Amino acid sequence: MPDNPKRFHRRSIRFNGYDYSSPGAYFITIVTWHRVNLFGVVVDGEMRVNSIGTIAKDEWFRTINLRPSVHLFLDEMVVMPNHIHGIIWVVEPDMENGRGAATLRPYKPNDNPTPNVSPNSLGAIVRAYKSAVTYRINTIRKSRGMHIWQRNYYEHIIRDQSELDDCVKYIYANTGNWVDDPEYIQ
């Protein structure tokens, strides 16, 4: 039987032609491999992060030391048992350190999209984060090559202050709503 090249083709959830290295705020969700509860547990609406969850949180904030074009804030990230949510601010490298450094803007396609991932794009930032977390966890567990994350990630371009407020509220309330979360697996 001949191979069907479309059989395993994954459809991208990214906006075609959007420049994901352009300044702005991006809400993302990254899920563990097979939704395994790897990072801790939620007890009485409070997330109790274990040592592996601490790695996920530490590497998230370590990103700002490695990439001057990224700003991250404590109240805009949460580690859950089997996923993380966070807001990544992509800014011009010479801008001040603050939420206003990146402008929230509506989706506008890039006239000259490039097929490769730009070094300062959202995809490169998430890829480096996932790689760093995977390396540290697999080193500790002596499990080289084991999957930690599902392929890809969910992203939403935050277009205005109202969307930003909604995303921050969602992140803040996530542990209290764990049993209703689409990623919830007991």
C-alpha cells in the first residue's frame, strides 16, 4: 500500500503570514506529554508544585535572562499539574522593562513571511523553553530522550487591554477551576 503524505500532516494553528517576532503580548498554553500530571497537584484550589514543576517555572523566568526581547511577569504565569499558561511579551530589545513596552495590536499579516522560525519569534522562544525544561527534567530522572511536552502549543495574540485583563484573570483563577479545566485528568 503506497504511503499517503497527507495522512500525518498536521495543520498549523498559527495565523498564516503573521510575524510572531513582532512586539506584542501572546497568551500560551503548553501541555505535558499525554497530559500526565507531572508538575504537582491542586489541593483545595491551590497548586502545590513539585520539584519538576519548579523546573518548569524556573525555566520560564530564566527566558528573560537569555532573551532581551522577552518580558515576563509573575502574575502572568501559572504551572498546573499537566500544563502551563503564560503571557510572553515580545518587545524591542532596547525598550524599558514594563508591560507598556510592547504594544497590544490587532492581527495584521506580514507581507513577507519567512518559512523558517526567526530566532526571536514566539516559536523560537517556546521551543527553547520546552527544550530547557525537557533537558533538566530528563537529566534529573536519568531518562534521556523521554517526552515531556506534547507537540506544538496553543497561542493567542492579545490584541487589547480587555483581552489582556481576561488572560490574566484566567491565569489567576486557573488553580481554583482545575476540575473544570479542559486539561484536567485525575
